[in-house]
Amino acid sequence: MTVFRLFGLSCFLFVGLLGSVVQAEVCGILTNAQGQVEVLRIDSKNYSKEEEVRIAIIARQMMKLQCSDIVVTYKASRAKVKVRGGGHLSLGSNSRIALAGYEKGDEAGLLDLTYGRVRALFRDKARKKMKGESKEEEESTDRDGTKDKSPEGSTQQGDQVRFRIKTPSAVVGVRGTDFYVGYEPNSGVMDQATLSGAVEVKQNGSDQVVLVEKGKQVSVENLALLSDSESPSAPVKAKVKPLEIRSIQPQVIAKIQDASLIAKDDKEFLTPEATAVLGEPEKWTPLKEEIPEQFRHLRNEF
């Protein structure tokens, strides 16, 4: 009888351990961190459906990221992340991004930028194969534990995985390209700029969708802030400004440079298309900006 009880207890512990492993599925690697960088992770010991409690973990190089983790950089701090599916993220200072969509089949590849600046590089596998990349070159990028595989439930076209970055202003959709997204909560404006490929930008709260191609940018207002700050009786759509695509402006170039500083020695971030816009990395300089007061002690998601 004692033997059966011990066997049952062992099975129970194994199932519990297996469940924790599933919950802790790895969706990325923090490949580099400079300055004060934290990973906000769900506290499994104090988890409840009513309130999501997170613990702050000091980031370290080659740290594995769980599918629900949030990466936060502070003043004069930066991080570089490789996400499952082949995406590389270079985060500027005072930024916060969540690996939000890897656990949901209908939102695979969704990243949530609450505030800050990120340069994102998503590889087009089909294009690499057409260019004759060797098997050794293709496999070399997978040695850090995040082999480029399609997340379960992701939408695809050929070998391309569709990624999206969500901000309070808009959702950015991309297949195989090099681009920038920044959101300033004080102004409620998102800037998106494309260094190579093409990016689809859809404004939240309106039916406006634009395609931003190489060398172009678009700025998108947060319509939720407009409706809150003005008369609720005025229809939001009457305030919507048409999205204007234009050449990448100098102030946005400076923001892209700041977001790219931690990757300035990585050849994949120094393509001819990128340096034609940003200049040589030796001339890149950090921005002198502070994180808004209302976000300085943010730990949980809104």
C-alpha cells in the first residue's frame, strides 16, 4: 500500500513539474544587455486570474525569455533580444516590450511595445535561400537555443512568419524586413520607419491602413487619447487625420540610431540600406530623454 502511495505521489509531482515546464515555454533569448535592464516575469507563486503579479529579474546576457515576459530598459540602458521565428530586436533606452502573442494561436508573433523605441529585424527565409545562403550560415544563427521555427498557430506565406508589433496608436505587420517602431506616451504618437522591405501599419480605432516602404516613415496618433481629452460627444472619426507617408525625417533617424546602439557591431544591422539612412555607426549618438513619470515604476501590464 505504501509503495502505491509513493508511486501516486511521484506521478502527481511529475505532472505538476511538467505543467510548470509547459507554462515556462521559451520564446526568446536576451542576447545582450547594457546598463539597467529588467525582465518582468509572472509570479507563479502568487498568480491569480484577478490580478497579474510580476517579479522584476535583473537581465543577464543569454538569458532565456518566457513567452509572457516583458523586457524593460531604463535610462542609458539597452537590450538585444532574439525572438522565436527569427526576429532580432534592438531596444533603446527607456523602453518596454512584451512577448505577448506566442501563447495564443491567433496572435502568434505579436509583440507589445508600451513605450520606447525598438529596431526590429525579421529575416525573410525564402529570400535568404534564393540568395544562396549556405546551410552553415543559416544554422549559425540558431546556436543560442532559439531555432527559427514557426510558432504554433502562426500565419504564414511560404517560409515567412508574419510578426506584428502593437502600440497604443497602431499595429505594425511585417514579413522579412528591417524597420523601426517608437511610441512616445507624452504625445501619444507612434513613429514607424522602414529601412528595408515593406511594413503594413494599421491605426487603432480607425480603418486607415498604409504600406510603408523602404526609406519612408509614417506617424500615427493615439485616437484613444484624443477622445479622452476632448468632448466625448464628438465622433472620434471626425478627428482622424489621414496617415501621411514621407521620407524618414532627421529626428526619427536620431531615434533609430539610439535604438540601434547595442547592435552597432552586428553586421546584420549594418546593411547598405540601413547605413544609407543612419550613417556609419561611429556617428550614432544616444538620445537625452527621460522616461515619463507615470511609467517609471510600472511593473504590471495595463
